[in-house]
Amino acid sequence: MKVIDNLQGYRIEGESILTIGAFDALHLGHQALIGKVVERARQTGRQSGLVTFYPRPAQVLFPDRPIQYVTTPGEKAVLLEQLGMDVMVLIQFTLELANQPAEQFIRLLVDHLRPAEIWIGADFMFGRDREGNVDSMQRFGQELGFDVHVLSPVQWDGRTISSSRIRKLLSEGAVEQAAMLLGRYYSLAGEVVSGYQRGRDLGFPTANLEVRQERALPRDGVYACFVRLGAERFPAVANLGIRPTFDNGARVLEVYLIDMDMSLYGCDLVVEFVRWMRPESRFESVDELIEQMHADVAGARRLLHEARKMERRENRADE
């Protein structure tokens, strides 16, 4: 997949089938839209393309509001490649772009990406005063020579799947439900940094992950997780919080790889959140904490064993 961060310097070969949007979570609703784009591109011998923005428009338009990204641009690129996308166009979102007439922006896409079709969601809006919507896109298509296809929202449990809904679930610790809307486990990636070595002293050596501050973080607590290190995947227990037994310090993500003792400093890990197990707690003694950690590991073993069985069943069903 090609990643283009300078549209002015790029012109696609042939024609494309496009979609446009923020696509923060790349959830099942987004995947349905992307699947249609990729399918149509294969059917018509064109390239599939996705146009997205960074920062998120809300971060530029409402700078005082806290921003929580479900995916980073890098994670988004990896997921899009897995979904079969040919071209990802990453456009820097600025106030100047926000004030640009919708038609001017679409003409830019037509000049450089030559869309034969543009696929959008029913709630699609962009451009100055949100003048770019389904009706105006259809008018632009008639004038500029592309077809517009509108996909209805995908629902789960009777409600539309959305990035904001996923953020709310994460804030509640409902990572299982978030995974159902995402079509994958919610994950955080980061570099392992040095800590206080307390976990090793307790018999549970942990890796402390440096996570970007703007990421959407799950509720504080203890989680059963899988950890990816390169091509390998390990069962793990993660604690997200302020470590009240010791210091009530800065919020940190600590991960213990079950039955593994290896140096991970400087490594990049991906933590997949499978199940929230309990809230973070303050213990009166180190012995109480160690006893609870043993219980957490035993509980995580059971949960992750069941999760792997479920994954195998789903993989067989897809074959």
C-alpha cells in the first residue's frame, strides 16, 4: 500500500475508487465501507484509495477539548493494508483547510486521484460550514464525472457503531464490547522504558510502556491481555493506573508476560486488551499484593485460554 502525505506531488495511475473520512477507530462500520471500495476497485481494475486527515478535525476546530485517538496514523496504515487498500492519502488538517469550500477540495481530489466512484457514509460532512454532504457530493459527482455511493450505518446491539461509542466503552473498561465494535482487540503500542524494578522484586517482572498521551486509554485497572513482540504473541496481565500501593504516581501501563522472563527494554510492544478483571487497588502490605497478583495471573490464564479457543473457532469458521 502506498502512503501519500503530499497530495500536490502525487497523481494516481489510472483511475480510483475512493472513500473520505477521519476513520479514527477503523471499526466494523468503517471496514464495511472500505470493503466496498476495495471490492469495487478489484471488480473494475482500478486502485482503491482512502483519504483521511491528521490531526483529527475536532482537535483543530476545538483545541480546548481533550483529544483521544483510537488509532495512530501508523496503526491506521497497517490496518488499511491488511484490509486490501492500495493507497492511503494522509492530509494535514488545518484551519485553512477547514475554511476551504467543499467543491475546491473535491476538485483537488479529482485532479490528483481521478475517482470514478466515491463511497461515503450517510452522515458524511466536510468543508466550510459542513457544506460537503451527501447531496452536494452527488452534485459534484454529476459535474466532475464520478459516481457517489452512500452506505448505511452499521449497527451493533441496535445502535450505530461509532468511534465515540468505542471511546466511551473503553473509558468504562468494557474492552470486550469495544472489541466487538472494532472487529479486533483494542490495543496500545509503545516502547518499553525503565521503571522502579518493583515488579521484579515481587517476582512479577513487568514492562513499563510509554504510551502517547493523546491515545484513548481504557479505564484504570487490571486486564487480561495478549502482548505482541514482533511476530510472537504472549499471554499477559496488565495494570493501568497510578500504583496506589506504592506512590500514586503518574498514570502508567505495566505489563507482566506470564511465564516469561526476558529483557524488554527498548522493545516495541503491542498490548491487546482482552478483559477487564478488577479495579486498581491499594493493599496494606506487599504480601497482600503478591497474593492478589498470583490470583490475577491465574485468572488471566483462564480468560486467555478461552479467548484463544474462541479465536480458533472463528478462524475455522472463516476458512
